[in-house]
Amino acid sequence: MKNQFNYIMICVVLLFTSCRKDFLDRAPLDTISDETFWKTEEQLLLAVNGLYANIKNSNTVALDQMGDNSINSTTSDSYRIFSSGNFGADLASVDAEWRSQFAGIRQCNVFLENYNKATDVSQTKRDQMAGEAKTIRAYMYMNLVCYFGDLPIVTKPLNIDELYEPRRPKKEVIDFILNELEEAAAMMQKAPQTGPALGRLSKGAALAFKSRIALFDSRWAVAEKAAKDVMELGVYQLYTTGKPKVDYNNLFNYTGKLSNGANKETIVARINLADVSMHNISRESQVPDQASRYNPTKSLVDSYLCIDGLPIEKSPLYKENTYAALFENRDPRMKQTILAPGAEWGGRRDGNPSNTDQRIFTAPKFVSDKLGSVTITGFYFTKYVEVSTVSQVSRDQNDIHVIRLGEILLNYAEAKMEQGTLTQTDLDLTINKLRDRVGMKNMVITELAANNLDLRTEIRRERRVELAREGQRWYDIIRWRQGSLLAQDVKGMKKSLALVPAQVSNIAADPNGNIIVMTGRQFDENKHYLWPVPLTQLQRNPALTQNPGWN
């Protein structure tokens, strides 16, 4: 609303100044041009605030459905299609991602081309805003390079020559991104912004994104240093109120909103506010009269360790004789991510005909009767669900946490591990802090070895569990070169765990009795580690080339 107010006020000022006699010498008053706009601090703020719309909101969560953590019940969902590998260069969503990201990059380019014209604004303030613009531009290039690899590097506002830019090598693009983020970090203030500027970027944002993209490209030393730089800023800390049973989950509902003041963990977020910016994640997760759009997979559920620190296939604590037993003696983050029996929910009537309290979930529902939320895997999410808004359409005000300190700690641990320098002290400074928050047994290198557990596998598991539903799983699968995971059938719980067997009698199952949700997926090692360059863009720009295997 503030941005809209500022825009209206500028238009009003222009309208009233048109009454002066020299109006014929002025620029047209029905447009805001570069000649008239880049003068004041208010105008710079209006322009830089507009760039924040390019940071993904609920799509950050939806991105997790490109991996193997979650699947949409809607077969035409773009993320489900991406995950399946069954698409080509003519898929509209591929072109939409290319166009939207480059459109945002050009918006940043316009700002960076013009911001220094506001000579009456202090250089410190101009640099701060330019650092924000550079970081947002780098963020969009990060998205693009992960999808497409080689890219045009465009740093000037749109002109006719730009339409025919060729693709630069992936390494050169990532070098550009890292340099942009380094420059941006030097331009921005150290402390997170507060008050009216709450949610705008600071130094930590640039360094955090630097750590993420360096990790993606296996530049371990760069990723380690950037992560360490964030940790040593001294302005971020894990969100905790001393309540291990709820703190992790609360970070992702209204309790963890930046505006509440207690969340010092989130580094970059899309701030949401009633009637200004909202989304629909809570309802789509437990939609009370249809099938959930976000269905956790058996693969994700099985990845949670038991409380003794052992995987389910090794731990004597693991039981699966009942649906409720799946949740017992597990990493506490499981119940704070996956809806467990006895938890509050907004999905109304569940799969237990004897349940008289619709506020409490007791069993998964598989048959649609318009009276309760249906799951296609047997599982529902509770992370990122604000129960109070499930009954309302697009009224969620949860902040979307784009990158947070929890990820930075994981980046640091992984980068150290890949360089062969990870110590127990490093684990205690990173992964074990995440585990301490929820009361989970610490990771101990000597114990892993004693139990024949691979250190790399367990660090990757930790990343999957901690960052579930935060949009990073597909990127991790791609950079770890584990694309074969995306070719596997998507599965759900064992049919035998359904409270009403008739509800699942017609659902396909594998030889072990697990629900088969989706088959026919593919992952070609020779092409699927990159998306195809959109057909429309190839037709428009003869200088572009197609990625291997997509011709």
C-alpha cells in the first residue's frame, strides 16, 4: 500500500505542476520517464521497492514439488511435469520462467543505470539501494543458470541489440553472479533493515546467496567462506523460544513472521501482509473439500531418522504396524513438518469415520466427498500451514523464507565435508545447533562410522530434512548428480495402514504394499540436468543455441 501511495502522490505532483506556463517545455505528464523520475530519495525507494516482486513468494514452496519431497494431486501442475521429465522445449512454463526472470533482470538494469542521477540523495543511501538491486538481479540469474546453464549476460536496459545476445558459458555466468554479490555485499549495511524498511536486503543477503550458488557449482572454498562470513556477521541466530516441540514449526507460521520481532534467523523473505500480499499455501496443503495440492512422499517421510540417530532401516525403534507408529520415536522435525495423528488441522473430516472432532487429525482420507481434505500419498504437511486460514482462499500472511541461517549452517558443513576438513567442532557449530533446537540427538562422526553410516549421506539427509518444503530439494538433486531419483515412481504409505481398507482398495500398490502415486517418470542423464532453452526464445533470437539432448 505504501508503494501505491507513493506512486499516486508522484502523479498528483506532476498533475499540479502542469499548470505552470512553461509546461510546453516539459516531458509528457501522462508517463514517468527517465528524464523526470530519478531525482529524489522517494523516487529511488519507489523504484527499488518494485524490484522485490521478483523474489519468489509461494512459488518458493512450490519449487519443492520439482524434487521427490512432494507431489501435486493436479496432473497438469507445472512442477509435477518438470519433476516427471516428460516435457519439451515448447512447454509454456519453461518459456514463462525464462521471460519472467529476464524481465526482472531488466527492471534491475533500469534502476542500476539511473540511480546515480539522484545526486541530492547521499551516496550511502544510493549504494544501499544499488546493492539491493544487484542482489535481486543476481538472485534471478541464479535461478536461470541452475535451470538453463549457459545464458546471455544482460546488464543494460533493453535495446534492440540486446535481443540478439548469445549465451555465455555457465562458468562465466556464475563468475558474474559471484562478483555481483561480492560488490553488493560491500554496498549494503551489515544489520538487517527494520521499521518501514523491514524485509529489504542487507549485507547478509548477498553473502548468503553467494554461499548458495557457490555450493551449487561445487566451489567449496567459496561456499565455505561466504557461509562463514554470514555466521560471523553476528546479526543472525536460529529461531528458538526454548520450546523444541513447536519452535521449528512456528518459524513457518504467523509466529515466525519478521514483523513479530523474534525471528532473527531469516535472511531473505517475501514479507506478506493482509490485503496487500498474501498466498494460499495453508489451504492448498489441507484443502478441506478437495485433494491436497501438496502431498508429502514416502521418500521424504522415510528420510527422517529415529531419535537414536539411526535410519529407519537400522533403528530398533522404528515400527510401522500402525499409521501413528510411523511418527513415533522419530526426529522431532518430522511431526513439525508432516501432519501427525493428534495434531490440529484445518482439513475438516479426515479418514476416520469415528472422529467427531474435525479440528484434530487422526487418519488420512483417500476418498473425496467434499467434506474433508484428501491425500494421494497418505500424508499431509503441517509446515507452512497456518490452521486459522485453511478455510479461507488466498488469505495466508505467512512470510516465505527464501534463505535463512539454517541453510547457511548446512552450506558450511557440506562445503567443509567436501574439502575433507570437517571436524566434530564444525558439526557442533552447524548441524548440531539445528538438532539442538528440536531436541534431536547430535550427529557424532565417530558414531556414524561405528554404525557404518556414510558422512556425506547423512549430511545430505540433514539438508533434506531441515529444508523440506523450502524449495531446495530439486537443486540439491541436480548438483549432487542424483537425477535417477527423479525417474523413480512416486510412492505413498502402505495401503495396510489405512484405517478404512475400502478407501484404498482400488489404489495401485508396489510389491511391498506401498501406494503408487505416479509412474512413467524419466530422467535422461544426457539432458535432464538442464532444462531446454524455450522454443519461443530460439525462434526470436538466432544467436541462442539449444541445450544437449533437447533438439
